[in-house]
Amino acid sequence: MREHIDTTLRECRMLLTMLRTPKLRQMLVRVLAAQDDQDTRNNTANAANAAASTIIPTTITVEEPLRQLSWLHDDGTLSNEDLTAAADDIKLLLGDTAILEMPRITQLPSDNASRIRILTTIIERVFTNLGPRPQLSEPELNARLAMLVDEVAVIRRYAVDYGILKRSPDGSVYWYSATAKNTF
């Protein structure tokens, strides 16, 4: 199941990138417009449209990177089954149990801005999505972090160093600070 969700996320990111890029957006529009024309021809019953359907349709072939979308076949047809599965995956990811479907974070980005963004998101999730608590003991924080990341101590240490987490002088209690330092 998780592999299927990872594929859906990858394809959603690709699709958004394609929509943002004029040339790729035009390619996608051409393929989808050809699909709409074919659907119209296939669903038409009256004589005038039946005569129009005798016109040889333009052959559309899907070019890279559109081939990377599993729901779009090489001949430009759409797979309703694959689109439905992708929509179901997106609904799952927007639901309350999404956290259980996502892979754990195994490493942090090397640049500070990305690292701070990821750390902030992790700590926000720990303190909000997993049940709000103004303060957590170190074992509670570790347990919540372990649901999201492999290296609990590293994440906790970075979050404190960047000012995302604050801790008591004895290190027994942590709380979310919501202010991160821009440099390390």
C-alpha cells in the first residue's frame, strides 16, 4: 500500500511541475483534448455527429515525461481505474490516518533552510497532529518522534539547537518554540 501512495505522490508532484511548465502543459492539454474528442465521438448517437465521427482522428502519442504518469497510456487514453486509485490515495493522505501511511524520515537535507523547514514540520506534527500537549517529557517526545523519524536523538538535538524546541535546564521537559534560528 505504501509503495502505491509513494507513486501517487510522485505523480502528483510531476503533474504539478508539468502544469507549471508551459511546454509540458501544452503537451498535456493536447493529449487530454484528443481524449475528450475521442470520448465525444464514441458517445455520440445522432446522425450528424455519427458522420463527423468518420473523420480519421489525429493520432496522439504520449511523449516523455508524460509517460511517467501511470494513468495515461501511450496512446493518449486515460485509465479511469488508475485515476480512481490515485484519488483514493489522495483522500487517504488528507485524512486523519495519513501519518500511518507515510514512510519515516531517514535523513535531513544538507542546506539549513530546508533542514529548518523539515525540522519545524516534524516538531509541529509532534506537538499538534499527534495530540496537543504544551510540554512533553523526554520519553514522550522520543516516542512521538520515533513514529516519524529514524534518528530520534539527532532530530531532537537539531530542533533544540535551531530553537524550534525549548527544554528545561535539566533536559527532562520539552516544548515547541515556533521560532527557529536561520543559521546554525
